[in-house]
Amino acid sequence: MSRSEQTEIERKYDVDGTAAVPDPVGVAGGGLVVEHVESPVVVELAATYWDTDDHALVAARTTLRRREGGGDAGWHLKLPPEAGSTGRREVHRPLGAADEPVPDELLGLVSDVVGDRSLGPVLRLETTRTVRALVGGDGSSLAEIADDDVVATRLGSDVERRWREWEVELAPGVDGPSGEGLLDAVEEVVRAAGAVPSTSRSKLARGLGAEG
């Protein structure tokens, strides 16, 4: 598999351990209607995040990780949204050996941020993810709700953080006003279930204690 790219449009929510994922069947927004929710699928994810010692990528709203598990295992580089956009550009490269270095192609995309500093592993995330796909009347995927139980370990120390969060992400090809309208409608449902918009920019920032 060669390099691939997609635009990630999602909203994250903080939620406590007792909250139940709501049933969004019938939710409508932006001209889209959730007609069906597929059975939940549980996946185990393990990701190592890379950054500079002074967390230059976190500061630039950029994340670089090597992830195993799930349907999109590989190297993932998430870049900040462009002006006027809510979506983040996400660049993927396939996995190689367990001790492989960061792919040169991805290094080139963050060279302006990193400068002459070196990149190294800074955080390990282990996530139990339960995914529910939201489907429209024509059978096409509209979005998904991911219920994540996360354990983050800061590498080089024994500092560990645990939390639970929900992510609502639009399916590929669902974007613009219709996508935002659907996200708004689903947000009403998840907030009624006890979720609140996340206070962290990313799992990396939260795991490092760099939410501010």
C-alpha cells in the first residue's frame, strides 16, 4: 500500500465511565437522516506518538503516530485545518518493521515545524475502541461514533493517564454544510447522554498533559 490521504472531520467529547452511547436512529441534520446503526465493533489499538523534546508538533496542532490494530494500521500524520476549514488533512503510510524509522515522506511534511530538532517516541496510547456506524436510507455510511477507553503512558517515565471519550466522525465524502448539519444534530443527542465537548486538542496533548 502506498501513501494515501483523507480529510478528517470529527468532533470529540469527554464522557464519564457510566454514560451509555445513545441511539441516534432518526437523527436528521443537513438534509441527512440516520436510518440505521450497525452493530458495535470492538477493536484494540496501540499507537506510539512521535514529537520533539519540547513538543513542537503538539504546539502546531500536528500529530505523528505509528498505530497497530484496526482497519487503518500504519503511520498517520494529522495536519492542522487550513484556513476556513474544519477538517484536518491526514496522510497515511503503511507499516514496516517494528523498529522502522519515521517515513521520510512524512518527515518532509513537518520539516518546517521540527527544524533541526530530532523526533522521537514520546507517548504510548492503548485504546479499546467500540465503533458504531451510522447509515443513511440508501445504505451508505454517514458517520461513526467511536467510544474510546484510553490508557496513555508517557515514555521515559511512569506517568499514566486514563480517560474515556467519544468521537463522532463523518464518513468519507460527507462534508460541507450537510456534514456540519449532521454533526450538529448528533451533538445534541450525545450531549443529552452526558457528553461535553472535549477540552483537549488531541489524544496526544491530553496524554502529555499539554491541553492548554
